[in-house]
Amino acid sequence: MKVLWLQASGCGGCTMSLLCAENPNVFDLLGSAGIEFVWHPALSVETGHEVRALLDDIEQGRTQIDILCVEGAIARGPRNTGKYQMLSGTGRSLLDWVTSLAPRAKHVVAVGSCAAYGGVTTAGGNPSDAVGLQFDGSHQGGIFDADFRAHGGLPVINISGCPMHPDWVTETFLMLADNSLTAADLDGMGRPRLFADHLVHHGCSKNEFYEYKASARELSQIGCMMEHLGCVGTQAVGDCNIRPWNGSGSCTRGGYPCINCTAPEFEEPRHSFTETPKIAGIPVGLPTDMPKAWFMALASLSKAATPNRIATNAESDRIDVPPTLRVPKS
């Protein structure tokens, strides 16, 4: 299975995250499955006329590709010409190249939230008129319309995240190589359900604090960050705390709130990422599937039942009160 990877309007962080794949590394893992990059701008040695010749061969059908991967949003400006971002040396925009090459691929994959939905590239007024491949924010229709399907029969596969977890990419590639990824394996935003059927809340190291609504008030404290510090892990899709980066890291484990980076339009929440907007003291964004009345009742009971150990530790930067020792009865 041959993969062409193009980088559009983005920071390159998704490639950096992909290289963090471990045990095995990304090259050994994909290579053992017969998956190879025909070209990647950061990983391949070919450059200049060699790349131009390769792209021409793919466009003309002389070289076959199975997966077209795009990292970064596609700049459509000015006036739908795409000339705000040209593919160096070709005289053509990334917009032109992607729309021309996509029909040649069996599958089209958007890597990262910028390629999927526009992401951070679109923030701040979006002067370059950037969009995702098949979504413009949460709305269907980016550079491809909602009805677009690649030769393999699937819409654009959105491996969102800022950046995405390396395993989300490698597992998706392996499923495509095995012809086992179907439309039913994608959620309503085009994300593979292998990670999108989970919430970031699952496996969070702060779950004991969440259960008692024992909240941190500053970023250095170890309590739950939902109530005051903007964490939306109870609403955000992703298995970040089930299989953390490099075996141990995630945003919440590092003491920073989940900002829902796998979702469209996360980049402009209309408030600080570390602030929880509230109405009458109740967070505006409630946990997924939880009615407001139930949340209020649960929060009230939980706070009333909070052990001193948890309440004290929640507003500390380390464990101040250890669990009570239980002496076995003789």
C-alpha cells in the first residue's frame, strides 16, 4: 500500500507526533504491513525535480497511490485560487494539487484537525480562507463537497487531533491495508471510531477528584479541572488517557485541561482555554449524555460527601493527605 503525504497550511506537528510511535516505531510498523511512503515532505530524501516528476506521474496515472494524506488546512484564498499557498517549484497551489490528486487515490485521509476541519489555521478571522478537506468547521463541505467519496467508497477519513495520536494514524492505515475499515467505522464527523468512541475522560488520572467534584482552582493543583479550569474531557472524543503519548503522557496527566482538540471549531471557544464558562455557577458545557438536573443533583451530593483527603489534595500541587491506612483485622 503506497501513501503520498502532503503538508498544507499547518505547523507540521502531526508529523512530529507520528514519529513518536513506539514499540514498534512507525517505519517498522508500517513496513511490516507492506505500507510505504512514496513521498513525505519531511521524511523522504527526494526533492526538487524528482518530486515534481513523481507528482506528475501520479496525476497522469502512471504511478498508483492507495492513500493520499493531507496534513494541514487548505488555503483557498485569494478568491478560491489557492495562491496563498503554492507548492514550491510547481507553479500550482496546494488546493490545485490536492483536488487533482484525490481522484487518483483509493482513500483520502485528513491528518490532524487542520486538515479535517480547518483547525487552528482558520482562527482569528481566517484571512487565507482555509478549510478542511471535507468539512468547513462543523459544516460539511470543504474543498470537497459532502458527497465526495474516494475510489475505495469512503469519504475523507478525519484523523483529527492537535496533534493526533500516532496510533490513530497507524491503526487506520493498517485497517485500510486490510480492507477492514468501513463507513460504519467512522463517526458523524468522519473520525475513526477506534478513538472517537471514547471520551478523554475515560482513564483520566483525576477521575477520583471528578467523582467528588473536588476541583482545582489553579493549573498547578491536582484536582479536577472541569469546574473552574476549562477542562472538557467529559465531552471530548479521544482515548488519550487510555493510551497516552509515549506510554505516559496526556494533557490532563500533565496538569492542563482538555481543550477538545479532536473536534471542529475547538480553536475558538470564545473564552480562555483555562476558563470554565458558567451560568448561575453551573458549567455551560456538561458531561456528554448528562441532563442538567442530574448533574446538579450529583454535584451537590458529591460535594457533600467529599472526604477531607480529596478536598485538601484537590487544591494542592501534590498529595498532602495520603489515604488512611487500613489495618487488617486479626
